[in-house]
Amino acid sequence: MEKSVLKPLVVLPTYNNAATLEVVLNDVIRYAPPGMRIVVVNDGSTDATANVLLRFADVVVIDLGENRGKGEALVAGFHYARVNGYSHVITMDTDGQHFASDIPFFIDALRKEPKAVWLGDRQLLSAPVPNAPSSSIFGCRFSNFWVRLETGFWLPDTQTGFRCYPVLGSPFSSLRAKRYDFEIEILAHSAWAGFPLRSIPIGVHYPPRGQRVSHFHPWHDNLRLTWTHTRLCTRRILDILHIRPFLQKWGSDARRERRGI
């Protein structure tokens, strides 16, 4: 992929973040390179998100109509990028956690290695981060361990939402995960498809506990993440042992036999 054809855009999946969305969009407009397209995927928000978006005439809005999960919102953004000829998708959360001033660092990174998936390292494990939830720190350690087993890449922050993906050849449309677990599954499938996984340091802001807005449901979402890691590790082991091709052939033969019957 030549530098001359690099054409990134920013995709912001959002769900009920009306209180922070306007500030985030103004910052993205300020720090994104001139002419860079900004896409907001409204994942069925029930607050004032739609009214906030009316103030930004140059922002592309994809409205999913109902809440389908972060994974579905990201897939909608990736589809827009692919159909419209964009080379990379930079994703950011809209809860105010990320700093749009880090966007130029992602642009520089993808120019150096355009085929890599770049992840923003919030540095939760390397330095004290004010107001960082202990659950986020534990989740980061837990996720990093399993992603390394699944992909062979050691990454300091596999749960960050600030990322940059290549569009061409990305496996996003073939994934099963639909919610937060999507961001884990796409790392594994991207690595298996030959995309290197890389990290760059970014800033992060956590408001005090009483001011945080999170749509992560500890029970349901952690259960989904555990199941996703189980699936990915099982596939990785079967691939290493060269067993999965035989299972796929057996399944295909069984389906043909049933159709014959």
C-alpha cells in the first residue's frame, strides 16, 4: 500500500453519550487533517444524541435505529469506509476518554506501517492514571494475556477503543461478535490474516467515579468476552495442531450427506 493512496477517516460509534459527544466532535474536527471525513454511527441512542448531531452538517451520520452493540456500529463504519474507497479507519470512543489530539500520531503510524493494526496504549499498566478504575486495569491484564496466546503478539493495551485499522483485506465482515467482544475478535482475525498488531502511547482521561458514564455491563459483557477468548484460543490450538482443516472437511462432508438424505 503506497503512501499516495492513504485515505483514512474517523469513525465514532456512540450510544447515549450526548453529554460528551459535542466536545469530542469539536476536538476531532480541530485535530484531524483538513478534509478528513468524520463518521458518527448512532447505535440507537435514546438521549439527545440526534439533536447534538444536527449541529454538525459536515459529519456523516449513520443511524442504526436501535441499539445493536459496539461491534455492529463499528462494522457499519467499516462498510462505509470500504464502499467509499477509504484506506483506513481510525476509531474513537465518544465518552470523552480519548484525546483527539492523538489522531496525528495515528496518521504518522499508519504512514510508517500501513498494513498494521494500530492500538492506542492508555498506559494503564505502566504508569499511574488518575481515576483509572481497578476493573479496567484488571481487564487490561486479563485481555492482554489471552490475546497474546491467540495471536502471538504482546500488546500493552488490548481493550482500548482508540485504534486504526486497514480497510483492504480486513476480516470485519466475517466476525461473530457484535458488542464489546468484537474488538477482541477483530484483533485475532486480523493477526491470522497477516496484519501486524502494533501499539502507540496515547493519553486518557477518567472522570471521578460519580461522573463516569459507562455502558459496559460487567456480568453480560465479561461473559461474552470469556466465551470469545475460549473460541479464539480453541481455534488457535486447532490450527497449531493442524486439526481444524480435518474438522472443517468432516463438517462439510456431514452437511453434504444430510442434504443427500
